[in-house]
Amino acid sequence: MWHVDLMYLRVNGRSYFLVTVIGSCYRCIVCWELALPMRAQEIAETIAVALEEAPAKSPRIVRDNGSQFVAKEWREFMRHFALK
């Protein structure tokens, strides 16, 4: 399982969102991205990078029910990669 965590950061007066993909087995960071908007597309791109780095994996994605995870783009991403 991979857990997706989103965190709001403010650096030098600018807002960013830290998207972190955490492996549940060892609680290590699989992939992370610092994004300006917090949309489903940015989260999906971060997970796509993580999947490229671990091509043999097909993890279950654990996330909250934030608006990014109910968006059409998110559902299409999950279907495209056959993720749960």
C-alpha cells in the first residue's frame, strides 16, 4: 500500500503543496513533489513518477476523501493504471 499525504506549506510568502507518496511497509517516502496548485492532476503525476520508479508494483492507494481524490481526472488516472 502507498499512502498519499498532502501538506500546505508557505515559503517566502508563497503557497505550495507538498504531495508525498509513502510506502506503508517501511514508512519510507517513495516519491514527493512540491506543487503550486493542489489539483488531482498534480497528485496523479506524482504517483505516476512513483510507478515509473517501481514498475513491478501495483499498490493500493490509501488517501483521504479530499476533493482531489473524487475529481474526474483522479478517477481516470486510477482506471488507466488499474489501481485501487
